[in-house]
Amino acid sequence: MSLIVRVLLAGGVIYGGIFLVELLQGHVLWQALAGIGILAFSAALPLTREEHLLHEGEMIAVWSVILLFGLYAILKTGGIV
């Protein structure tokens, strides 16, 4: 296992713990659940052996970030957020 994969998994475990604490405290329930799901997906991505599946997962992650940033910008401009 390469150093990059180990660091990514360690970061996923740390952030997963933070989200778990938030989930248990009940402050940001849906955000914590979404964060745990996204972290599980992104941390498991490098463990795949199939190159096409890895590329597809990376593209889903990149476009999700781009679209969510655009949505945030629209909501911020409209005064909703």
C-alpha cells in the first residue's frame, strides 16, 4: 500500500470520527451523514484495482464538487444562504 493511500485512509478515519461525534451530538445530523457517506466513497476509491472504475469515481467526485460549488454560489447570490 502506497503512502498516498495510507494518508488518504488516515484522513478519512480522522474526518469520519469528527463526523461521528457531530452525528452523536445531533447538531448537524444530515450533514454528518452525508459527510460520512462521501468520505467512505472517497477513501475506498484508491483501493479499487479497476482503472475504469477509478476514473469514473474520480469524475463523479470532481463534477459533484463543481456542481455543488455552483449551487452554493447561486444560493448565496439569491440571499438564501
